[in-house]
Amino acid sequence: MGNNLYVGNLSYNTTEDGLRQAFATYGEVTRVNIITDRETGRPRGFGFVEMGTDEQAQAAIQGLNGQDLDGRQIRVAEANPRQPREDRGGFGGSRTRW
């Protein structure tokens, strides 16, 4: 198990400080990141929380998954490792060779 957690179904009103406070009940929170839209800067409804240890992360999953935060029932799970991005050759189109 890792100590990096995915947090989904976040309210658009949830702040990184509010998320940090909710998770701090279960141990040391080393990093919080709410993902925002590149174009608008608005939250996208999910984020990531890194806990100090794997045990603290497991406690946070058990304690917070399905609980209400800012009027939304959040989903908390172990985050999948970030996959490296493929070079898509520009505008995200196909990899056609000329």
C-alpha cells in the first residue's frame, strides 16, 4: 500500500486547507493537491492527499471513504501510480507518419 490517496467527488467549494484538516485527523498530511481545469482554473472535483505513512493512509481510507465533506459523499482510495505521458506529436492527434 502507498501513502498517496485519491479523493473523488469533491465539492467545488472544498479547499486544500479544508481537505488537509479532514485528513489530519488520521495522521500527518504531507501534501494536498486539488486538481483544477487548465482553461478555467475551477476545481475538477477530485484531488490527491499524501499521508505521512502507509498506516495513516489506510486509516484515512477507512475513516473517510463514503463520508460527507462539504455536502458531498467523498471517495477515498489508494492512488494509482502516475503513468508517463506518451509523446503524441503535437496537437494530440494520431501518430501518422508522412
